[in-house]
Amino acid sequence: MSEHPEAPAEAAPPPAPRRGAVWLAAAAAVLVYALDQLTKWWVVSTMELGQVVPVVDGLLWWQFIRNPGAAFSLGESITWVFTLVMAVVSVVIVLVLRRVRSAAWALALGLVLGGALGNLTDRLLREPGFGVGHVVDFIAVPRFAIFNLADCGVVTGVSLIVLLTLLGREPDGTRSRDRDGDRDRDGARDGAGNSAGTGEQDAAPAAERREGDHRG
């Protein structure tokens, strides 16, 4: 019976160059940061604290507040903790980007970085003082916390990270199941090699016994 060679596995597309991924992350971060700071400057320059400006009746409006805490004004008395957390998150993202080669991961991390830096700027430079500044929030929708564009960048980036993780996409551009398949193939090759080696070792004593029987 003739044996048909196994069809070669379809090669995965090569990951994007690391430098390209870093530039994509930087572009996303700069875009989110710039839009966040520009819109906050517009709000502070044109609106009074607490002022409400309708945009879409009953669905969207601008409402200028200064938030010392997190979402829904949680942790208002520990503003410095949020400043520290955002600083640490920003540093960690920059370090992780050194090994990212996936465009999707670069985009996600860039969005989170831009949002974190946007709110960190408020914590460092706005009233009432360095490290405890209040974040400018102004986007309001029904039954939800008032937020800003930096928050949008963070939430969008984190959601994309969760999706990529669920899909098995790794930051270096590979897939988790591809790695599992490689390990399985390596294990199968090692097993076949060990079996062949054991067979050769068993065959040698058998040949020696037959040769001794002929001599006798």
C-alpha cells in the first residue's frame, strides 16, 4: 500500500516588524492624548463648573465636573493612589511594547497608554495640586458615570486586549494554538525517535542470539 505524504500545515502570516508595532502604538497614544487634552481645554475654557449643555436630547449631553476619584467618584479621598496607579500602568505598557510585534496588540496598548497619560496629566497639573489634581470629565449619558476621552481610550484598549486574549493572539504576533501544535509535533517527533532508538537496541541482541545459535 502506498503512503501519501502528509500535506504541510498552512504557514501563519509573519508578524509585523517590532518597530512598526511600536510606531502604531505611539500614534494611537498620541492621538488619544491630544484629543483628550484638547477637549478638556475646550470644556474648561468655555463652560462653567457644573454647567450642562444638551447634545442629543435625553441621550447625550456635556456636563463639566472635576473628579478627584475614579469612575462614579469612587475613592475621592485617595487621589494620590490613582496618580500612582496610572504612572505605573504607563511605565509597564512602555516596557511591554518592547516585545510587541502584533499590530492589534500595539493598537490596544497604545489606546490604554494615551488614556492613562491623559488622566495622569490632570492628576499632576490640575487643581488642587501636584499629584492630587482633579480629572476633568464632561461626557454624560443616561444612568452612567460622567467620563472623558481618556477614559474612552482606556476602555476601548482594555476591551481589545480581552478580545485578543480570548482569541489566543499573543503580543509577539503568534497564536496560542499554534504554539500548542508546535509542542505536540515536537513531542511526536521525540516519541518517534525514542521508539526507533529502542527498536534498534532490541534488534541488536536478537541478531547476536541468532548468530550464536548458528555457531552452536
